[in-house]
Amino acid sequence: MLQHQLIEDCKNNSRKAQLKLYNKYCEGMYYVALRFMNDTQEAEDAMQEAFIKAFAKLHQFTGEVTFGAWLKRIVINKCLDKLKAKKLEQVAMNEQVLGIVEEEEDWNVNDGITVEDIKRAISELPEKYRYPLMLFLVEGYDHEEISEILNISQVASRTLVHRGKKKLQEKIRNFEADSGGMNRKTTL
């Protein structure tokens, strides 16, 4: 059976044709999903949901690209949707390029800055910095523990915490400027 005819039969809700098309592409699409989800069960779920969506939207397939490319795009979008839904943000980092970040010990803030100001500043950070920083500063986890909790490398943890601290310091400086720039400093 030619693929074009198979797709036409699927458009006409032929379950037999849908099964054939599924069997033809499921393994490849699973591996696409696995690269995004990094978990076999989540990858399988994303792939299954993508197939359901593809069959429901098959009337939109125009043939301008191959069916495999069209389906792959649906699988990728489904994976990204699932990651967003879980509020996970993938941070692609080349660990060979990233160096180990030096820890800064000098964390001084004006006495006019309250704990609530700091909590608000942390809550306004992008998620990729907020969660590692909260685990490090608020919960007291070290980089090894953070890397296990967030499923990232220790190098990534150090980098995200370091960058998060920089962003937090910028926000605190803005609070200090707004509060009139009191001169007494307190160590955070």
C-alpha cells in the first residue's frame, strides 16, 4: 500500500490504516520524544498523545513536507508542551565550555531591605535561576544535591546559582535605589 493511500485511508478513519501508519513511525517518534523528555514513560506518553493529535489533525496534512517530518514536528511540540506544563525549562549548556563558578562570599545588603523584599526578588527571577537559587539559599542544599533534585549536572547547578545570584543582586540594588539607598549593610 502506498503511503499516500495509507494517509487517505487514515483520513477516512480506517483503524487498520491508522495502525499501519502508527507501526511504521512509532519507534522513530519514540526516540525523538525520548531526546526531549529524558524519561522513557514520559517519552512514550508524549509520543502517544502526539499520534492522537496527528490523527485528529490529519486533514491539515498537505503533503508539502513528508509525513514523517510533519509528524516529528507534532511530537516535538507535544514534548515541549509537556515540559512547559511541568514548568520545567531545559537549559542547554555545553559543560566543556562552562567553567566551575567561584562562590561569592560577600553578600551585603542595606538594612532597609527586608526578607520579604528578598523573597519577592527571588520570585521574580526566571525559573531557570529561581529554583536552583531557592534550593541553594533558602533550603541550604549543596550543588550535588541540587543537581540530583533538578536532574542537572553540578556544573550547571553552580552556573545557574551564580547567574541567579547576579540577577538577585541586581533586583536588590533596584530595591535599595527605590528605598532611598540606606548606607548600613547587613550580610545575607
